[in-house]
Amino acid sequence: MGFPPSPSLLPVLEGVHTERLNYLRGLLVALTPEKRLAVVIVERDGFPVLNVVRVADSWSLFIECRYDHGEWWFGVPGCEAFARADQPATAAQKVKEGMRL
């Protein structure tokens, strides 16, 4: 017998990761005009992240928001940060370049 899908953890994460979620929402808004991408906030390993999907071929990546050396940064899990979280337009441009758009 299978288990029902677990409910989203995002409402629970809201109280714990408010600042992180606010930065991710800013990046989501900056990426929204790009119609070649689908972007959504999801939970991954207990943390909110952006799942960015290239619509043409479903190629995707996760974007995390991490606190490092006193500042919030955007990065891909397991890789170096690529943009400050307080600069969503710059981060969005780098995401688009990384997605080869």
C-alpha cells in the first residue's frame, strides 16, 4: 500500500525562513517576465529553493539563497554563489545566462 503525498512544507518554512523566502520571491518576480522559463518556489531538504525550468526542453536547476560572510547570496546547491540576494535583477540575468537563454 502506498503513502499519500506529504503536504507542502512551505507554510511551515515561512516562519523559519522568512528572509530567505523574501529574497527568493524577489528573484521569482525578476524572472517572471521570461516566458521561456517556468519558476516556482519549492521545498528541498527542508529549505525553500527556486526550481527554474527551461520550458522548451524541461532542463531545470535549483537556486538556493544562503547566508555567507554576513550577506545573503543566490547559488546553485554544491556550487559557488553567483549573485547577491539583494540584487534580483542581476541574479535573474545570470540565471538566464546559465539556462542558455
